[in-house]
Amino acid sequence: MPGWIPVSVTIDPGLYNMEPSTSIIPSLTPDDLETPPIGLGQLAWRRFRRHRPAIFGVIVLVLLFLYAFSGGFFFTEKYANFTDTSRRLLSPSAAHPFGTDTIGRDVLARSIYGGQISLLIGLTAVTVETILGILVGALAGYYGGVIDSVLMRITEAMLNIPEIFLLIVMAKFFGGKIPEVAILGRSYSGSVVVIVVIIGLTSWMYLARIVRAEFLSLKENEFVLAARATGTKNLDIIFRHILPNSIAPIIVSATLGVANAILAEAYISFLGLGVQPPTATWGNMLDGANNYLDTAPWLWFFPGLLILLTVLSINFLGDGLRDALDPRSRAV
């Protein structure tokens, strides 16, 4: 056509045979494309170890348990209860690092064996509390209706009774009626059993309400409906399907319950109605120091410090577990 200028274009055939460069697109293996999922336990541990007060609480609790239960290898219970009025009210020294009490007993040795009893009371009382709270809360939340109404009315009635008042009355009534109990070579006054049972029977109500709320929210989920459709028994659904999914608040409540049990024992022992001598606890050691607050401060300082550290550490641990096991937490 007029006005057009022909142009010759040469095309290199090698352009059609270009292959992708391995330096631009690296080869990938299936392992590189798949990241293994993080389990619930690993996720909880990551959250927990970032909670510094909780880690501090764990370390202090381990040291306290070592102090209470390993100290028995260095001091015998007979030595802890040995009286010698010639050395009464000695201030802390190399021979007696925590001093001596009003009848010459070594405060260090008694704080070791007293710690065993206080920690034992806390753990066993919480065991009783947890069993009762889970049973009442699970039955009320799962079955509902009349069972729920009856169990919750009983729970509310127990909540209206002052716990300390009930502890004092029942400890006074049952205190001297139970003989000594021998466990693992140690003799415990019957008041230890009384305190454990009383604290356990008067502390389950809050846990029962927590468990009931969890069961009410979980019993209509798909996995529970599927279990019912396959003919699974109610008890299996309660204890094998719903309860494991409610374990996080139960663990937190039980952890904090240990601190409350130790404090409750200290309250009534300080009033002279708890564990009776010669069995030592941190609480009745404080009771023995009541008249010597100024003249012999070591009598109340060391057992009081041990109670403070124990309760504070357990509270830190409970806070850490609550944050670590909270499914709504976004922290990793």
C-alpha cells in the first residue's frame, strides 16, 4: 500500500524454549508448605511461661514444698515437739535459726512439720471440695429441671451460711471426739481430719456454680448431640465428653481453693479451735505467738511469712492458669 515501509523482523527461535530459572522460583518440598498445628497443651504452656508472676509462684511453691517435706530428713518430729524450758524464747541464732517458742521448742523444726500439715490440709480439703463441686454442678447443669432446682437451692442455702462461723461451730463440736490418725508413720490429731472435712464441705458451692454454667453452655453442642444419637449413656456423656471440655475453670478454681483452705485453717487455728497441739501447723503457731507480738516477734514472723508466700504464690499460679487456659485469649 502507498506510504507503508516494509520492515524485516527476525525472531530468535530460542525465545520459545525458555525455562524458568531455579534462582527465581526455588523448589519447595511438602514439608515447607505444611506447618504442624500447635496443640492445646503447647499453646497453654506458651501463654503460661510468658506470665512472669505465675512462673515466680511456681518456683516459690516448689521451694516451699521442698522446705516442708525435705526438712523431715534433717529434723525428726520428736525433736520438733521436744520441750526444754531452759531454752524458752531464745532469739534466732546459729543453733536455732528461727528461735525457740514459749516452752523451748525449735521454731524452725516446727515450721517444717507445721508446713506439712498446712499444705496437706489445703490439698486434701480442695480434693473434697472439687469432687463435691463437680458432682453437684455436673448433675444440675446436665439434667436441669427439678434436679437443677433442688441442687441449686441447697447450694444457695450453703452460700448464705457464713463459712468461718460454721467452721468454728463444727470444729468446736467435733474437735475432741475423733482419735489420732496414723499415716505413713506420723500421728495426726483427730482435729486434722475434722478441719479437712469441714473446709471441704463448706467450700464446694462456688465451684458447683462454675461447673453448672459450663455444662449449660456445652450440653447442646454438636458433639454432645452426636453422642446422644449414638446411644451413649448419660454418665459417659457427663464424664467423658462434657467434663474434659470444662476442665480449665475447674483447675483454676481448685488451685485458688488451696490458698483459701490454708487461710481458713490458719483462721480457726489462730482462734484455738483448729488443729490441736502437739501437732503443729502454721496457724496454731501464730496462735502461740499471740501474747508475744512485741517481745518475741520471731514466733509470728516466720510462720506468717510462710503463709504469706504460699497464698501469694498460689494466687499468682491461679492467675497464670486462668490466662493460659482461657480459650478467648489471643496471646501466644
